[in-house]
Amino acid sequence: RKLSYAWVVGDMDIDTVVTFTLTPTASGTRLSLVQSGFKPDQKQNFGGARYGWKMMGGKLVDLLARIP
């Protein structure tokens, strides 16, 4: 139901944890994704991660919509 892993980018001093959580719902399953650990001076990195996760999440939604 939950998977967490470290996402470390040493040359950028990024040391975060990404957690995926699956929760049953009445109509299926809810996927939650949290990436934590960004430092206050890493706003640009945070914004890039948010953009990337939204883009990939959209691709996942499109893929799942094609499955009968």
C-alpha cells in the first residue's frame, strides 16, 4: 500500500523522499504521491519536481483511460 524511496541528486544537493500510497475507494484505488525534503532555498527544484510529477501523472491517467 505504500512505497517510499530516497531521491538523491548529489551534485545538486537534493536529498528527498518520494512516497507513493495506494488507498482503496468505492470506485477503485486512489494514488497519492508526496516528495518531501526540499530545502527552503530549493524552490526552483521543488517547482521542477512538481511540474514533472504533474506531467507524468497526466500520462498515467491517459494510459489507464485506455485500459478496458
